[in-house]
Amino acid sequence: MLPLLSGLAAGLSLIIAIGAQNAFVLRQGLARRHVLLVIAVCAASDAVLIAAGVAGLGALVTHAPVALEIVRWGGAAFLIGYGIRAALRAWRGESMREQGEGRAPGWAGVLATALALTWLNPHVYLDTVVLLGSMSATHGDDRWWFALGAMTGSVLWFTALGLGARLLVPLFRRRSSWRVLDAVIALMMFALAAQLLLR
């Protein structure tokens, strides 16, 4: 039971930090567009990465600087592009009604964005694969219970964030609220991209 709770606490402590993936889940939850798909993709991706780390892939990742470098530059380019889109939305000042209209990306675009925000983020490999993988090793034969706890934390967090965003809907009926959210997301994406490029 202790490894399970330890994994749950470790997983939640790493995933709750506001980042590109969380901002995207929140935005989709507020717009009520393909929320379950986004939750499933993010939670399943985390499960795969956690399992890989516990299985020992973390050691390989730390010894593959070329692969991490490719992901770093690709991730930075994607974050900059996503940040520009968020900045344009903030400039236009879309309302909640416009968030649900046909010009919003369909499920394929949402799926591609969710996958890119997860798998093109070098931090996910360092945090989820390397760090959680290293932490799980301290539990010996119970490391898979630790992994299950971390995976459970991921499912709980993304579900709460995606579905819980509905509680903020009254606030986001105002155009100004969407502008502020998109401006914050744009700044966050640019800051994360700069952090990747200046490493």
C-alpha cells in the first residue's frame, strides 16, 4: 500500500505544475470540445511513459543526448507555433460561443495537438521517465505498485482538470476572460519554448 500511495503523491506532485499540457486540457474543458479524448490521450500517454521509466528506459534516455536534442528543438518549435495561435485568439477576443463553432479544430486536430504537447515535451521524459523511474527503483519488487499509483494520479488529475473546467464556465462567458486565458497560455508557451532553447 505504501508504494502505491508514494507513487500517487509523486505523480501528482509532478503533473500538477501548470504547463503546456495542462493549459490545453483546461482550455478544451472550458470549450467543451473533445474533452474525454484529451483526457484519455494525456492519461494513456503518461501511463506509457511511467511504465517505460519503471521498466528502465530512464537510463537509456539519459544516455541519448542526440534524441533529447531533437525533441528539444521540435518541442520548442511546436510551443512557439501554439503560442502564436493563442496570442492571435487573445488579440481577436473570442467569446465562449465562438469557441464551440465549426472553425474550431475537429477531433483529429485536437488529438494531434494533445499528442504533440505530450510527446514533444522534453520535460516529460526527464520528469516522468527518468525521475519517476528512479524513484520507483527505491521500492524494489514493489516498483510496479509505485507505477500504478503514479498512473492513478495522472488519471485523477486530467479527469478533474478536464471535467472540472465546467465549473469555471460562468466566468468564461465573458469575452475578456477568454482573452486573459489565451494571453496567459501564449506567454506560457513562449516561456517554455525559451526555456528549452536556452538550456
